[in-house]
Amino acid sequence: MALGWHQPLARGLTPMSPQPLLLLLLWGWGAGAQQATQPFSIKIEGDVTLGGLFPVHARGPAGVPCGEVKKEKGIHRMEAMLYALDQINGDPQLLPNLTLGARILDTCSRDTYALEQSLTFVQALIQKDTSDVRCADGQPPVLARPERVVAVVGASASSVSIMVANVLRLFAIPQISYASTAPELSDNNRYDYFSRVVPPDSYQAQAMVDVVKALGWNYVSTLASEGNYGESGVEAFVQISREAGGVCIAQSIKIPREPKAGEFDKLVKRLMETPNARGIIIFANEDDIKRVLEAARRANLTGHFLWVGSDSWGSKISPILKQEEVAEGAVTILPKRASIDGFDQYFTSRSLENNRRNIWFAEFWEDDFKCKLTRPGAQLEEATRKCTGEERIGRDSTYEQEGKVQFVIDAVYAMAHALHDMHLDLCPGAPGLCDHMDPVDGRTLLHYIRGVNFNGSAGTPVMFNENGDAPGRYDIFQYQLTNTTVPGYKAIGQWTEYLRLNIEEMQWSGGQQEIPSSVCSLPCGPGERKKMVKGVPCCWHCELCDGYQYQLDEFTCETCPFDMRPSPNRTACRPTPIVKLEWSSPWAVLPICLAICGILGTTFVLVTFVRHNETPIVRASGRELSYVLLTGIFLIYTITFLMIAEPGMVVCAARRLLLGLGMAISYSALLTKTNRIYRIFEQGKRSVTPPRFISPTSQLAITFSLSAVQLVGTLAWLGVRPPHSVVDYEEQRAPNPEAARGVLKCDMSDLSLVCCLAYSLLLMVTCTVYAIKARGVPETFNEAKPIGFTMYTTCIVWLAFVPIFFGTAQSAEKCCFDLFTGAGNKKTWGLSWLWGGEVALKI
């Protein structure tokens, strides 16, 4: 064992290569600081010397650089480097005929102090000006040249590594960290000589984003300890979540480096300003994590927050000690690691006798076994137990291998493999260092470091990418307290470029299996679209698609096609039901019954006329026109069945043809008969000569001629516009889509219907005029007055029908009526059989 005392830097030092003036000022400052502190270090002799930086002691109070010894993060990790050196130097296959030495320093968990210590590594690269220094005999002095450190293993904290890396890169000294994970160190332009065997926090942040997404959360808050680790970790998480999408940050809160009293209670209150953001992403040190959990417990929020902790939380007990209920369900992440059995055997066998090379081991021994070693001239307190030296680690004290031991060993082995490969290429067959490796060129060594690829101490590959980062490999843990035999951290998944998470093995506060929510807005129901909140892509309001709209996608409502209506949950469109007047409908049964009665009555009259065809009364009534009139009335009653029948080309053609023809035949017969009566009595007033065209043949010819006008017009209409059925979706398009119906009917508008009956109306009006003129016939001629009465009532009915029909064309009453009848021409055919019955009764 050798005590390495740093030598102060003399004034007027000039570097071997030109460096900025700022560097000279830094060296001058650092030299004065080192001269004042004179720190201890561990020196291991070897052909090639590696530097080592470890937080052997905690940060000291104000004015004191170092505090109490750190057993796990300090001594365990530092001993892991010594163990790795022993293994490498004893391996005949790795660096044969070369011995690795070391200069190991204590950073005292403080970046500025670590910077002072790291100047030791560059002393050999600074040439001292001794031209004005002479020995007593006048000869120039012979100064012992400090050992040359070719590479550095460390540091632990990212802030320390950043500070040291800025110095080492100026002298081209490669550096491999075993614990620094700040994403900033991946910048190969600023930290080109820095590498690490642990993955950067950017990978960790990606893994945490994947965990949040896998749990279905999209609204979380972040907590970060002030400093490089916490702030850069949260920054990486926010950036990755923004690029990936689907995760929004409710709040990003920074924990002060020196928090005031009540600071953590205020912090928890701030988190509760967004209560839906239950997921808390936390990049913080152990003390801050513990105090956050304590504040949550004081606020009676046990089980509310869903913690997702970084590797600073990992699977440690100290942050959750006495806060287990608050921490229940916490999901934590930790770089994939394994316990190294060889190191356990090595470390538990260390004693004061066989570990004298570790100058801090005595201090560790006192702290680990809670005793005091006797020193010359030192007085022990009465209550203090004296160390016997026979204590054993793991037997007389609690021992558990520190989590980063594996990475310390891998970092030392990475250096060894790089030097081995470099020696094979530059000094093939040479038993020791050749001229090409004396001194070792830092840039060349860096090239070999970046090219190593070997299985590390845990069996996992050790390699570096172009930025010097190790591959991301993480274990995912959850702290489980309920429904488990041994409360503690349970491995629930892993992340190696993608996430593998066992959701079914997770449990939350109170042992519940269902994943709690951490979302800004609940998912919208079927038929509801999202109306986004401006500036917060994970928050929205749900709006129901109304009217005839359906949900096209989660953001859009679209109107259904005209012939369709939305489904009950408004997620799709469905065809609108098509209705028609059914034979079983009450609206059809009554007209059918009346039509049948009318047909039977008409048939009875017709049969009676035929049976008594030669009797004087039948012959006196004008039997030929009576048969024509009965035929027209029969057609009018028959149209009732066509109006109820399902619309089609044949039915629609028959409707067009027979609707106007039946009325035209009836009115033509009445007009001819009324005209004959009028002309006979008018001619009798002037002479005894009978008027012309009053014979039965002439009367039939006139009637058929008048009816032929209607027939020819209808046939022409059928030729110009062939009949077909249509579905009218507008007529029954109710405000409530569930009540919407398509009406199957013939392609006859209300106006075309009236035009079809216009000729019959003309005949009716003309017949009425002649009926008025013939009102003065003798009372013994009893045919004129019933015809006149019939025409008067018919005119009144038609005068009422036309304005009512067109006036209610779009009214609710007509729509309601249409809903039950399923047709648009119900009033016409209803009045048709009513008029036919009336005519029949008059006859």
C-alpha cells in the first residue's frame, strides 16, 4: 500500500499541447485547492494505471468537504474495482504480461471537490518549468515524474461525471462511468471521451413512457430533484412523451436542492390541483422520495398517487421505510443487473489484516460493526465498543451487495479488453508495453473502448454505441404490500428496446387488481365525439352526435345518407325502414269494407237493371247511360284496391289510368244525360221538333268521346313518363330518427294527381251548370233534381278537398296520417269511393 500525496502545481506550468487560457486559470485554481486539502488516495502499482472516482464519503456540512463514510455506494463500489483488477491481473488470457494498476480517489459526493481530485490524473501530462531551479551543486534537479493515468473509471453521480469529463477531454483521457445516467452525457460533441456501462436516462425515460402507456394512463405529473439527474430525466421523459404522443404532462414540479420547512406539503397540494393526474413520474434522490411519501401520508392521500420511480428509487427499502402503505403499488425501474457471487465471496472475506491497501477500510469497519479501533494516544469513550478485528462481514453485520457493483466490474473489464485489443494490434508478440503504447494515446484507446463487445460479469453483453452509451436493459418492479407472503418489490416485467409487462401480476393499493386510472378525461361513449380542450391534447369534452348524425371517428360526427338513419348508439348508419299501406291496417280495412259494400251495391243495381232491362221504368231512365254510369262507379270503387296494393310499375300504371278514367266515365254519362234533359225541355219551349243527338246511340257516342279525352291524355302521360314506384324519405323524416320512415309510393306528386283529375273536375263543373239550368223541369220528371243535388254536394266536397289537401301538404297532421297509411294519395282515393257511393245512392 502506498499513500499518494498530490504534488502542488508550480507557477508557470506549460501543457505539452496548447490549451486555452481558461484551462491555465483552472489549473492554477485547482493547484491551490489541492495544496490546501492534501487528500488521500489508493495507489496500486502496475504497468498501466487506471484512475478511479468513487463517493467513498458523503457530502460534508458547510465548510467541510467530506462527511460520513458511504458503505454501499462508496466502499462496495470501490472494492468492486479492486476485485476486478485482481481478477484481470490473475487472468492469463487477458492482458498477459501486463499488470493493471490504479489511482483511486474519493469524490465526497461533491462535484467541485471531485474536480479538484481529478487534477491528479493530468499531472503527468503537464510539463513543469524548472529552468530557474538548481540543486546545491548547480545541477538541474531530477524530479520524480507522477504516474500516467491512461483512463478513468467513474464517476458515480452525473453532476460529478460532467464536471470531470470537461477536464479529462482536454487531455484526451477516456472515461467510463458505472452509474452516471444523465442524458446530457450522450452528447458526443461535448463529452466525446465519456462512455458508460449503464444506459442513459433517455432509455429509462422511454421505458417509463412505455410503462405509462401500457397502464392506459395519458395524464401524469412529474417530480424532479433539482440537479442534473432529476431535471434531465424529467426533460427526457417530457420530450419522449411529446414525440410519441398519447401522454400529457399535467404539472412538472422541481424539488429544491435545499427545501424549506413545509416545502413538501406545498408540493403535494400543488399535485392535487390536477387530481385526475394520479400518475406521478419521479426522478429524485432517496431523501426527496422519502419526504414526498411522508407529505402524501400527512395529507391523507394514501392510495391516491400512483408512483412511477426511476432507478434512484429502484428496489431500495430506505426511501419507503415506514411509508409502505403510501408507496404500495409504486412501479419502479432499475437497470438490469445481477448479484456477482465472486464479489460476495471476496468482500465478505475482507478484514483489517488482508485489506490494508484500502485506506478507508478501517473507517468502514468501525461504521459497519458499530465499534472503535484503538489508535496510539486515542481515548475510547466508555459507551463505545472496542473493535476486536475478529468481526466478519455478513456474519457480524448485515451485508447485501450494492446494485452497481456489476457495472463497476464491467467498466474495469471494458478498459482491460480495450487495452488488450490495442496491445494485440500495436504490440503484436511484445511481452510488455512497446513504443507504440508508451505512452498510451488516449484517442486511440477511446477507439478501442468503443469497439469492445464481450459478456460482462452478469453474462450480459457489454458494448457501446457511437455516443458511448450502453444498451438499455431494465427490470420493472412493483412494490406490493397486500396479498403477498413477503411484502416487497416484485419483478413484473423488463424493457430491452421494447416493454414486456405482466399486467396480471400487478396489484395496487389495498390489493386491487384493476388498474387505476390517471386520465384527464374519461373515454367518450358510443355516438359521442371528442371536443378537444385547447392546448391540452389529452383533455376533451364529449358531445353527442344529434339528429341524423353518427360517429364517423372519435373527433367527427357525420350526417347519414338521405336514405339511412343512425343506429341506436349512433356509431353507424342503418337503412331507414320502408313502409306502405298494409292490407291489415285499420286505415285499409275500413275503405276496403266500404269499397266492397259499394261494389256489391253497384253490382246489385246493375243486376237489377239487367233483369228488368225491357221494363218501361228501366227504358225510361236511359238504360244505356245508366250502364255506363254504373261502370264508372264500379271502377271508382275498384281503385280502392289499387291504392292499397304495393306500389309497382303495373299498379302505378293502373292507378294513373283508372283513377281519372272512372271519374271521367261517370261525369261524362251524367253530363250527357243532364245535357239531353236540358236540350229536350228548352227545345220544347220553342217547337215540337225534338233536338238532335238524343238517341241512345248518340248519347253513348258523346259519352265515349268525352271519356276518350281522359283515356288518350293518360296514355300519353304513361308514354312520356313511364310509371314506377319510389321511396319518399322526406315525407316521414321526423326530428327523432327512430320515428323516420321511407314511404313506398308511386311517382305521382300531389300536383300531378290533381292534374290527372282536372278533366273530371271540368266535366263535373259543366254537369253542375247544366243541372242548374235544368232545375226548372217539371216535378214529374224526377231524374233532374237528384242529379242536381248530387252535383251540388260533389262541388262542395271538391271545393273543400283542394285547399285542405294542399294546405296540409307539409303539416304535422298530414305526416301523422301518412305514417299510418303509408301513402300520399289517401285523401284522393278516400274521396273517390266516398263520391262513388254518394253517386250510387243518388241514382
